[in-house]
Amino acid sequence: MSVKLLDKTRKLNKLLHNNSSYKVIFNDICKCAGEILSASIMVVSMKGKILGIYNSQKVNVINDLIAGNRGDVIDENLNERFLSVLSTKENVNLMTLGFDDKINEEHSAIVMPVDFAGERMGTTFIYRNKELFDVDDIIFSEYMNTVIELEMMRSIYEEDEEQSRKRETVHAAAESLSASEKEAVIFVFSSLGRKEGLIVASRLAADHKITRSIIVNALKKLEGAGIIETRSKGMKGTYVKVVNETVFDELGI
């Protein structure tokens, strides 16, 4: 490994080691690697959503087919072409990705699939003005892409863990409800018509022939479990907002 390549990998390692939150943002990885390579970098999901992006001031931005910000979605046909790339393609002909001849003449690019354990999760796209990517650049890019793959797997795992915790919380709260309270909760959510809104407990109680206290007790249990948020609106009623949407599946709504 050359000294220059070693220095490049150390800079990226420093970003990971100095991160106190244990959660690296893809934008940060793109920025760090982009500054090292004097290139613009974009990481997109399987569906073409931009997870991380860095536009280098040293590079003419490719606006065709590419959205500009994290959270945006790139051109559908471009994403399909990205997904057709099954291994790293360095100094790729950009016309094969749907870009015009001028962009192809002005830029050099690397396309890398982001996958883990044989599962495709997205694509990393790196480009800069004219200068071809050399062997050290490609090796560093592969290393950066491995970091992205690991971070993407971790974010998916954390999201799954969060969903699992939400389901467990909802299940425990539902178990604590009596049959009449569970019925009252279904009435409340049905009356909202969406994930939040205003209810009048006394009116609901009268409409469904249950006591107001049953509705109030049921809402208190759900709020205590962090499933809903409530706010009194005085004579107008109570504002209810669902913050854990897995409750709908639990109650079969």
C-alpha cells in the first residue's frame, strides 16, 4: 500500500473514530471521501433515494437525471442502470448510464454496488472532472464503499430493532387494556379518521353506549406507554396524536 493511499484511508478512519454518536451520516462519509478524491459522491438506495451526497466545488455538477439533495429521488431509468452494475466499474462510459456525450467527455466516474451478504442495498456514484481514477483512487473508493455497506446494514438493523421495540410496547399496552377499554380505543381511532385529531370523550361515550371514564382510562394507559400524545382543548375536547403506528396492526384497525 502506498503512503498516499494509507493517508487517505486514515482520514476516513479518523471520521469514524472521532464520531461520538456511533452513527455515521452518509453525507459525512461522502464529504470526507469527496475531499480526498477531489470528486462529487452520491449514495442512493435500491429505490433511488439519495442517502448521502457531496458536491465538490472542484467538480462541474452533473444535474441531468440527478436530484440535488439528501432525501430526493434520482431519475428512475438512471437508477435501473445503476442497479444493473454488479461490480465496481471504474472510469465508466457515462453514456451507458444515460448521460450525454458532453458529460461523458467532461467527467470520469466510478459506479459501485452497495451490497452485503449478497443482498443489494444501493449504489455509490463517484465522479470528477476529466482526470481518470488511478489504482489508489479505486482501492480507496472500494474501502469507502465497504464503510457505507457496514453503516447501511447497521442503520437497517437499528430500524428493525426500533420497530421490534415499538411492537413489544404496543403489545404490552394492549394486554393491559380491558375488553371494554380496547373497544373504546378502537372507537377513538376510528373517529380520528387519521393519525391525529380532536375527540370529545363524552360524545363518543354516548354514541357507543360506554362510560366516559372507560375512554379516559384507556387513553391514559396508551399515553403512559408512549403510544399516543394527548392535549386538552378545554370545551372543544381532547387532541389525540398517534406516535406509535404499530398500534393499528395490534388492534386490527
